[in-house]
Amino acid sequence: MAANSGTQSICAVFDSTASACASRDFLHVPFEACRAYSQGSLTLSYAEAHARVDALASRLQAAGYGPGHRVALALDNRPDFFLYFLALAKLQVSAVPLNAAMSVTELAYVVGHADVTLAVTHPGHAAHLRAALDGMAPLQVLTENNAAFARAAGPRAAGAGEAALLYTSGTTGTPKGCILTNEYFLEIGRLYTELGGYCRFDRVGDRLATPLPVTHMNALACSFMAVLMTGGCLIQLDRFHPSTWWQSIRTSRATAFHYLGVMPAMLLSAPASSEDNVAAVVRFAFGAGADPRHQAAFETRFGVPLIEAWAMTETGAGAWITANREPRHLGQRCFGKAPPGLVYRVVDESGADVAPGTAGELLVKRDGPDPRRGFFAGYYKDDVATAQAWADGCFHTGDLVRVGADGCFFFVDRSKNVVRRSGENIAAVEVESALQTQPDVLASAVCPVTDDIRGEEVFAFVVLRPQIAVSLDTAIRLQTHCQQLLAYYKAPGYIAFRSELPQTASQKLARGQIKALAAGAVESAQAFDLRHLKKRAVPAGI
């Protein structure tokens, strides 16, 4: 059928699957997910997709694009993203997925840092991307007349085998570019489709739905590679719509779906219905971060097991842990047992192994002669950060876990200064840096606080300069400033003012104390709640 373990490229997998499964559905977008640019739902068979990918690759090749080039894609979750991704893979060109919700400043940094040769977007983002590119690379805007591509003239910066450069939120203020190879994608596809247990693919009628963004490895690699490996259909939604979610699942005939922790909470808040249980059709849901209070209730009401897993963009399939078999310890943040071939340590702040059952940072590597097999190839232009992440031969995840007596892993917290809001990792220092550029701000400290819907929200303590009034207007002014520099979701949802910030004896921010104070400020309503002002911008011109 589709691929075997000897296949060495994404393109080869697609070619093989398209040949064997030509008449099957490859990609389906329900109408509620594409109404902004289509008159109805969209479906592409493998044969249709293959023809379009070949035609697109021919046009790109004619314009001079080839091995070593990088092309940025700001196409949201539209079908065009996957067609371009496959066409680029065919030419050994690396894709750089762009989140168009980022500010012009953020986009300009990524495009410049990635040495992009070309950027592709749709009309809704064209003006925004043009401002960010500022002459750094030509912009191709999707049109119906298949306009010729600008001639390739940029650097050939990508190494052999690179399939994508995916930027993740760094803890040092700027995003890091994770180099992802063809083998990285293939390892993920093999692992996911062979997990077994609750995660069953029948390789005949698999239809995998996901609302997750293609700028994250879950949608870019996990769900996408799963369908390529099985000849299944990818049901790609634009984003999560609670009111139409189950309609999309039913009409698209999904057999499984991917989720983030915010989704079960929102679906459970809807009125109960006699059609809630979808166990007859949906085999499993795959994701991470389900609220412990909601996991069992969701499974009982909807009949779908929520399979919690753990991985990072950096770890890929090299260190992937899944609670796909019992015991799953529902409601305890359990994400399964270490699979064969994974070597791990749980260590304290000094790097010493902790006692069994004690929380510590998770360190991982692969067993055997290649401890980095399946992991990312490194951070682009940052050998120092790559070396630090792999200090002492293990990858330092920054996640605090504990391991139970039965070998199951339980997520505890993050040791890094990161806020995880609706699946987006937000570096606290990045938000602090944005606040520091506002003239009224003397100092700031950012941390996560619990949010019932989005998992976590961005909280900021701010020390104002003398003579600046503490007021709601001031808080809104600071948030607006952040939204001009950062993607909307990174801006503080809460702002509280202090005369000084807690510090350690070494004059560093006392992060633990700040986090506790933030939780108390939210609980006692001593912070300005600005969450309602954080709104996704609607692209123009579509």
C-alpha cells in the first residue's frame, strides 16, 4: 500500500500512496471550514491532488526553485498549503510555515532569519506579508490565473534532506527555527500509524479530522503523515468551531480526530443532545492537555477516548510517549509509558536523578548508536542553543514530570518560562520584551495563569514609571502596544500593577513567587481582565 520503512522522502510516500489509492479521498474541507473562499465543501482525491502537485512543482522548477531553497507558506489551513508542501518536497525545497497572525515585526524576523527565497500567501494576507517582506523575498499571491513565479534568486541555505523549517517560541525572546528532515516526517508517520491500542488505523477507510494549525508539528507532521502512510483522508478544518464541530465530524465521516486541551472543555459546555455519542463512527481522539476534570466526563458523554500524548517539535518521533493502552489514569495528566527504544531520565535542578515518584525535568534520547534519531536536526543558525538542549547527551525538554510505580508518566508543569494558551507556546520573555518598549513601563514580569477555556492565559505584572496612573486605560494602552508588536494571542490577558517585582538573592525575577502572586491576583480580582480584547484579526480581501 502506501509506504514502507525503506521510503526515504515525503514525496516518495505521496507518489506511492497516490498510485495505490488514486480514487480515494486525500483531502476534505467541510463547507463550514472553507466558506470564506469556497461556495461549498472541498474534496480532492489522491489522483487529483497528485496531478495538481506535479503541475505546481513543474511551475516552481521552471522558475529555478530547487534543492537548498526555502519557501515560506502563509496559507492558513487551506488545501493549497498541503499541495505546495508536497510540490516543494518533490523539488527538495524546504517549506517555512508562517502564522499570519504574527505581527509584521515577527514575520519579518522569521522570513529574514530563515533565508527565504519566496513567500506564498492568499489575497487576505497579501498586504500584511508584503509589509513584512519589505523586499527581502518576492511574494506569490494565489490567483486563479496561475501567474508565473518570480525567478529564484535567493540563497540555497537549506541542508540536504531538510523538508521544513518550523519556528517555535523560544525562551530567550525570539523564535527558534527547528530543522526538520524528510526522515523526521517519515519516523512520525511510521510511529503514529503503528501505535496500536486505542490508536487504530485500518488502512482502508481512515478519515482523520484536525482543526490544529499547519504551523505546528501536530498538523504539519502527525495527522498529515498518518494519512499519507495509510491512504486515508485528511479532514482539515480552518480552526476549532465549537458550534459546528460535531456537524463537521459527522458529515465528513471522520474516524478519528486531533484535539487540544481547550476543545473538550468547550464541547462539554454545550447542551446535551441525544446525538452526542459518536462511538459508532469515531474510534479515538488524539491530543494533549485535556483538563483532568473533563477527560472522564468527555469520554462518557461522547463515547470517544481522549488519548493523551507527549512530544515536542524538537523530539518528533525520537521521544514520543502515548497513553494508547491501559492503564491511562484518567484525570491525572497521564500520558503513557516509555516506548521501547526510549531512554529517559528525570532530574532535579542540579541534574541529579530524582527518587521514583518525585517530579523533575524530563531528559530523553534514543537507545542505540544514534541518540538523536527521529529528533529535529538542530536549531537553524544557533549551534549554541542546540548544544545546550543536548547537554550531557540527552535532550532537555524543560517539562517537569513524575513517573508512577507502574511506569506511567504524569505531566506536572513546565520549568521553562512559557505560557501555553490554546496550544500556542508563548515565551514570557518575548512578552516582557514587548512591554519594555512601551515608554510608561519601568519593569515587567510575565507568567501563565490558569484559564478554564484556553488552558492558560498570559498574565503580566508591570511596574510603571513615576507619574503614570494605575488605571484600566493604562492597562489597555499596554495591551494594545503588545498587540502591535506581537501576535494577538501573545498579548497579556491580565495586567496588574506593582511598585516592585519579587527578586531572588541574585537579582533575578523570582518566577515561582511571581506565578503564585499572579494566581492570587486573578482569584481576588486584583488584576485588570483584558481577555475580551484579544481577538483574531479577520484577513482582508477574501
